[in-house]
Amino acid sequence: MKWEQLLSTKRLGQEEMQRRDDDRTEFQRDYDRLIFSAPFRRLQNKTQVFPLPGSIFVHNRLTHSLEVSSVGRSLGNDISRLILKQHPELYSTHFTELGNIVSAACLAHDLGNPPFGHSGEKAIGTYFSEGDGLFLKDYICPETGDGLSPQEWEDITHFEGNANAFRLLTHHFKGRRKGGFVMTYSTLASIVKYPFTSDLAGNKRKFGFFRSEVDDYERIAQELGILKLPAPDGSVRYARHPLVYLVEAADDICYQIMDIEDAHKLKLLTTEETKQLFLAYFSEEQQRHIEERMEQLLDDINEQIVYLRSCVINCLEQQCVRVFTENEQSILSGTFEGSLIKHIDELPRQAYRQCESVAFKKIYHCKDVVDIEIAGYKVIMTLTDLMVHAATHPERAFSQLLINRVSTQYDILAPTLYGRIMAVLDYISGMTDVFALDLYRKINGMSLPDV
């Protein structure tokens, strides 16, 4: 792959449109288009890990996305500066804008996540694979006269937030102009972490695009010169766009480190435990310097943790920059394996693994997190079941009530069964936690609208 081709300002759905007279670059316009969008705004009411805040504010999907975007911009800018020193001929390309492209892609990376975090994702997939949605596997819809193909069945049983983000940005919803958000090809390619179809997802249940968006991704990949990899008949697989590694690294850095800080605020981790987890990223000499600096500047314990967290993020960012620049050629050839984090130096890599281990034991399995996952699972499973039956049996009285409640942008009565099921998933995945819970209560007769 070549940088000259990988970085393009061409927009999906507006390929022939001329450049606007605007001081902003095309990639800055991507960023602005995302940050002012309704799906991005809804992230403020979607769970990241912990239940949405009471008296103590912890991260939600919106604050997480903004932080990932900030780290992504730093990664892109630093890598651009270093590689341009080695390849000054890239000054004539969009390479100086790496930070803007990565920042915009980071902003979009969680747009497709349903309510209640990963619990909502699991609830949708398992509703079809082992729940009441199993009936659809061999079902012929009386309204449309068709059923689901094996590939379409793989899409819904492996429902994935990353693939859904790509769909949200590219799909032609009712009432929306062609091409979804009309983003640049490079920004769109940079969010596709798993560039293959759902039948190749395996046990990890990860993939990059639904069958409905395969043509869009292939058009983007061909334009940008992304390498197509061998795949079984009927499957699609590509190498990653190089900037995916930076979006992934920014996400890895933020969610792991910020979850530790949130756990300290919620007293799931003691101050001493948190300090030791963060200091472990540094040599003994670096630790002494950091502790001296911290004690000179800060008296408040929480501010000390914030300072330590910033040191760790800076350390990991520099490490990932080094790994990317040292492995630029293998990344461009599609042979680089694993994430950037997996290739950082041994000391910070061990510290990162320790954070992962502590988070798994003390954070992701703590009572409050498990309780929200249980509740979210039940809410999403119930809503999915009701809406799927409404889409497959729209003639029923209750189905008509449910369909009338859905925004017209979601084509619940699409001409194919797959289109109807995907419209249901578009509707549910676009909900906030509070909206989904409120709708669940109303449908079950547990609450009535305020009068």
C-alpha cells in the first residue's frame, strides 16, 4: 500500500463534488460533521463500563470518544512529523493531516455501539443465535416472500458495534442524502478495525462490515489501494488501512487507563493500588522523578492520580509512535501482526497487562457493572424480540402500534426480510440507555407518559 493513495479527500456519496471554499481541510470537516451529529450527541447517555453517573462522574461513551480522539490526534501528528523527516516527498500528499484523519476516525469509532455497552451487543447477537430469534434462521416472511441467506444470518448472530459504526456512517437511511454522513474515504477506512465479513469472525465475534455495506467498503478499498487478502468463496477480507492501528491504539490506551482512574474514584481500587499500577510503567529512576514532581505540585489525592494517569498515557503514546514508525513497511505491506500495544517495550507491556488483569477481576466483574449488564441484557433482548415480531408480522394490531412509534428514517417495512431486521437493529442500537429503559417500561406497562 502507498501513502499517496491511502490518503484521499474523496467523499462517499459525493465523489464528483468539487472542493468547497472553506478554511477547514476535508478531514477537519469530517471531525466537525461528526461532533455536531445526533448519533455522537447520544453517546453522552450510553454506558462505557460503569453505570451512568450519580454523585461521582465516570466516563460515558461520549467522554471516552473525545479522549480517544485527543490521543489519536497526538499519535497521528507525531508519526506524521517523524515519517516526513524520512520521506519528505510525502509533503505533497495529505500526510501532514494524519492527526486530523485519526482524530475524526477516533471520534466515530463507537457510534455503532448499542445501549448498555458490550452487554447490549451480546444481547442482540445471542437473541438470534440462542434466543427466540432462532426462528428466523429458516423463516420465510409472508410479507416479503424471502428469508435470510447464510451470510445475512451470520451478520445478525454476530452483531458487532464496529460494523454497525461503518453502517451508520455509510448507509442510506430514509430522509438522508446518499452516502450516509458523506465522510472521506480515508476517515471511513480508518475505523474498520476488522476488515472482513461476518462469516470470518470466528469465536471472537468481530468483523468490519455487514453484507449490506460490503460494496461500499470494497469501493473505498479499491480507491485507496488497500490490499485484498485471500478468502473463501462468498467472503471478503482485506488488510487493515494503516491508520486503523492508530485508532486502535488510542482506544486501547484510553479505555484501559481511564477505567483504572474511574475505579479509583468509585473506591473499587485504593489509592495505593492505583499508584502502583500506574508507576509500574516506569523505571525506578523515572518513578522517583514522577513522585517528587507529583508531591511538589499536588496535595489532592485525586489530582495526583490524574497526574500519574497523564504520565502513563504519554508513555504509551510515545511507545506506540515508536512501534508504528519502526514497522511502517510491514504495516504498509499488510504483514504486521497484532496491535501496536502488543509490540511496546517489555516494562510498559507488563504494566499494561497488569492493568488488564486487575480491571478484569476488580472492575468488569464488580457488582454494579454486572448489575447493569444483567438489566441491559434483559431490556435489549425484550425490545429486539418485540420489534422483530412487529417487522415480520406488521399486520398485527400490536405490531402496528410499535411500528408507528419508530422514526420514519428506519425502514421497518423494507422489501426484504434482511432489510427489515437490519432496520430493527438500526433503531435499537441508536437508542440511549435511558431511552431504551423508558421504552421497555412503557411497553411492559410499568410506566405511563407524564400527563
